[in-house]
Amino acid sequence: MAGIPHLPRQTPLARKLRQLAAAALLAPALAFGQADLPAQLQQIREAMRYVPDDALRRLEALEQQSRTSGVATRAEFLMLYSNSLQATGDVQRGLAVADELIAYGRQQRDDGALAKGLLARSYALYQLADLKGCHAAAFEAERVGLRTKDMPLHVHVLITAGQSYQEDGNYPAALSKLQEAVEVARRIEGNRLPLASALNALVFLYVNMRQFDKGWELQQESVAVAKSINSPGRVADALSMEYALGIESNQPERARRALLEGLAVERKLGARQMIATTLVNLADSYLKEHDYARALDYSNQSLKAAIDVRSTNDIATSRINLGQAYLGLGRIAEGKQQFEAGLAEYDKAGDKPELQAVLLEYGGALERAGDYKGAVEAYHRERTLTNEMFAKQRQKDVLELQQKYDTEKKQRQIEALRQENRVKGAELDNRRLQQRIWWLLAVVSALVTAIVGLLYRKVRTANAQLEEKNEELKQQSSLDPLTSLYNRRHFQEFMRGHGTVERRVFGDDTVGALFLMDVDHFKNVNDTYGHAAGDAVLRMIAENLRVALRETDMIVRWGGEEFLAFLPAVSRQSVDEVARRILYTISSQSLQYQGITIPVNVSVGFAPFPLVPGDTPLSWERAVNLVDMALYLAKAHGRNRAYGVRGFANFSQTTMESIEQDLERAWRNGFVDLSVVLGGPHGAPPPAESCGTSNVVQLKAGRKSKSR
């Protein structure tokens, strides 16, 4: 569970940078008001970054005095108050104070106060997961803030705008803004705090862009600037960024040194939240190296620290780390208990994407610990959650499309009414002209005819363009953008629109077939070489499947690292052969990525289609679910192999629900016939045609195969 510094588990380092940027405005902005109050606010500003509870108490003690001070002092107080409320978990109150500051800035016509209010609002909306509103407030803050003469404020708004572009994936714009922020900060004399913030943000952008050489070069300056300020908190921030850079550039020892050095600084500073986060990252680093004893020690420390600061997400992540450490040490019952406690925290928070990722980690950890039954159950839970998320996303997409259609329909109706009004106006003008000047009748009639003809041509052209765009959108919506294969939605619509596929009856020798494939150890590829390498693996598999299968076969990117193939007609005897061909076609190719050879294998579940237990064919959804269970068997029994459901036996003595609940038990009880197609060593050529399918093992109902 290692990665970018944990703040908390489901929140990237960008959230920390936004929270730190909230305190970037400095004392030169407070030129008015009482002399001692601005100095106190400056001290609180730094404390807020690392001990927000203490900062909030001190701000509340100064509230009455601050609200009656000058514009600059009052604006600074309200911004710090909003950010402190957010940092201590009361985001809604923090948003209300930010809106109060925006209204006050507009009332006073003070661009500095208005920009600070917009920045505070941007941070609050970010924590509420409203990225659209967050970015709109950030960009407006930039426009307003740059109208002032406050140079630290210029740095602040440029950093926040750059982070917003970064979150949108617009790296060129983000790079331009953050480089400008660094240049402006270098020109500020006697105040290096804005430069420390700008360098930290730019290093993080280089991490995201995977330009590690530039990141390390800039990181050296960032650490030097932080130390020159004589601020332990700024040094801790710089070391946290060094950990992110080290972990992403595959330098774990360097990353751990930064963590340990940062932990010492944080403990000296008394920054309890930062301590909890750093302990979580230390546990992650030892988990990556399978040093489960040290991972267990740091996980226990991080759990205690997270409970102390009441950080729900850190508590959840610490329990997940404890679960992985216990499982790695063979203490399966304790590991499962901690994993389930962590999952319950994510479930309570309603964070389904994170819950899905943790379930995959859970299944993998159980599998490595030898608890295959528990691993299959975890995978089934993840599959159920994935299907639920997909259904909700599909419903959301349908509603968005319907809303778009309704909007376009209303626009067309408005345009039609306008056109009708224009025609009626032309008719009225024509009548008036007939009554007054008869000799102009021919000219006016010709003019009206020309106008109507032109409008008719425009309408026809617009309709043709609309049809062309609709056809383009329909084609794009059916393809996966990464692999150019059909996507899951297209396959589901195809099967719903061709209900007879489930009820087709072929001859004894011809059947349809379903194949579900999952990339083996795909998470390790992403963790070791990065997501770009993972994308390259998926594209390579898509090309190999096009080679292994026919043009008439439907190949689908099912989701994540899973692919599905639907063969409408194939010889019954060759279903195993198709599985063998898929295994060898993919394993015979290695991915060359940045000078590294990455071997690629898949596990496969397959079955003829339609499947007919008893007298009633299964629906395609239940058939895919059964093939999915066969895929899990292939995963649980060694990977790089295919498990196929050949048929059913003694079906009158069981039910389809019982078979779907546990496929392996149904086979052992004599109700299902399976076959196993073994994949060869990586890179080995497929057996010659004369050899037939010698690597296919038939598993008759009720008998174990040695291949397991």
C-alpha cells in the first residue's frame, strides 16, 4: 500500500499541498491595524500548518479583536480561521467563513481580501470533492489577486491555479503557472517562505509528470531553502516531498531516509497529524520489501497516533497495513480481523473506489498467505462492488445523456420558433409593401424566396452535420480509448439487443463460446514500472487477442486488466484449443519497456455458450458470472492457465444457485465437468498441430485433477 505520501490513504499529496498553501500569505500583507495583532496572526499561521487544533483555539481567542481591526488584518484573520476549521475537520463551517470573507472583500472593494476569500473557498470545495467549483474559485482568485501589489499573494494564487490545472491533467498550463510562481517568489526580498511553497509545489508536479531528474534537482534547492528559513515545519514538508520523489523514482532507501529524518523533525515539532501520516508511510515502505515484522511495528505505532488525532482515514489505512503484516507473518486470523476493520471504515465513509482497491489487495494478501477460499471470497466481494459501481456510473451517464438531449431539443424548439417568427415578420412586411408600393412586389417576393431557400439549405446542412456527429459519438461510446477494443457497455447492449443469442441451437459440433481473461500480476507491473507500463501491457494483449482470434469474434475490454471474448460459432472440440491459443499467443510475447523485459501471462475462464443446465439455457449474465468463477479458479490454482466449464451432470440433484455459489464444490460433488488448459513457460512456443491439445486436462465431475 505504498505510494505517494499518505494524507490520508485515498487522498493524494495534492491535498496536503493545498492545505499548506492555505498558510502561504505572509506578514507584509498586514501593513495596517494594530502592531501586535498581525505579529500574533503570523505566528498562528505557521502553527496552523502543523498543530491546527492549537491554532484554532488561539484564533478564537483573537476573534473579537480581529473582526474590529482594519481591512487587511480582518481579511487575514478570516482566511486563517477558515483554513483552521477545515484542517480540524469542520469543512462546512470553514466554507461559511470563506464566503463571509468573499462578501466582505466585495463590500470593501478590496481585491486582496476578495482573493483570500476565494482561495479559502477553493480549499474547502476541494475537501468536499467539488473539483469544478474548487477550480473556478482558484482561477477567479488568480485574476483578482494579480491585480494587487501584494507579491506573496501573487505567489499564492499562481500556486493554487497551477494545482488546479494539474488536477485537470493540463500539465503544460500547470508547469507554466508554477514556474511563474517560483520566479515571482525569487524576486521577493527578505521573505523566503513563498519560495519554499512554490518549490514544493513544482517538485510535486515533476513527480506527477515523472520527470524525476528535474524533480531531484529542484528538491535540493527546496530542502536548502526550507533549512535556511529555520522552520522545522517547512523542513518536514520538504522531506515529505523527498519521500514522494524517492518512492516514485524507485529509490526506496532514499525515500525511507527522508521519512525517518522527517519523523524526527515532526516529533520535535509536536505535529501529531504529520507523525501519524509518516508512520503510515514507513509501514508501507517495509510492506513493499516484505519486512513484515517492522511493518507490524510501525503499523501499530501509526494506529495509536491516528487514534490520538482522530484521523479516520489514517486509522483505516493503519488497520489495512496491520492486516497485510499479520498475513505476511502467517497470522491469518489476526490479519483478516484487521483487514475487515479497515474495510468497515472505508465502507462507513462511502469511499467505494478505495474500498474496491483494498478488496483487491485483501484478495492478493490472502492468496499469498495460502487462504485461497478467503481470497476467492474477497475477489467476489470486489467483483460485486465493481458491478454496483458500474451500474451507478451507467445510470449517471444515461441521465447526463438524457439531460443533454433535452437541452438540445429545447434549443431546436427555440430556433424553430425564431424561424417561424422571422417568416411571419417577412409575410407582414410583404403585405405592407403590397399595399403601399405594388411595383416592388416582384422584388420583395424574390427576396423572401431567396431567404427561405437559404434558411432551408442551412437547416439541411446543420441536420447532416448533427447526424454525422451523432454517428461519431455512437462509435466512440462503444470503444475503449486505450485498446480500441469494444467496451463493456457495447457488449451489454449487443447481448440485450440480440436476445436470441442465448437461445440459439447449433448442431452437435458447433457452439458459441465465452472467454474471460485477467492479466496475471498486473498490480505488480503498475507498482514496479508505473501505470504507463501497465497501459502498454494492456495494449499489447489487445493486439495479441486480435491475432489469436477471428475478425468475426467480439473482443471486449471488460474493465481494468480484464478482457472478454465472445465467439459466435466455433467447433465444440476446438473450444479448449482456442483457450490454449490465447494462453500461448500472449505468453509468447514479452513487453520491452524502457530497456526492461516484462513477461506477460493471463489466466482464463471459459465455457461454451449458450450453457444449458437441464432444459433451460442460462442468460448471458449468468453465463459470464460462471465463466468469472472459472477464472478465479485459474487464479487460485497457479495462474497462466485456463479453466473451462464443459457441461453439467446430475443436474436434477442440485440447483444453478448452488453451482454459482461455489463452482469448485459443485465439481467435486459431481455436478459440473471442467477442463484445464495449462499455459507453458513464458515464451515457449505452442505445441505442434500434430500434438493436438496435450496440455488440456479433463476434470470429470467429482474427481480431482493432478494439475491442481
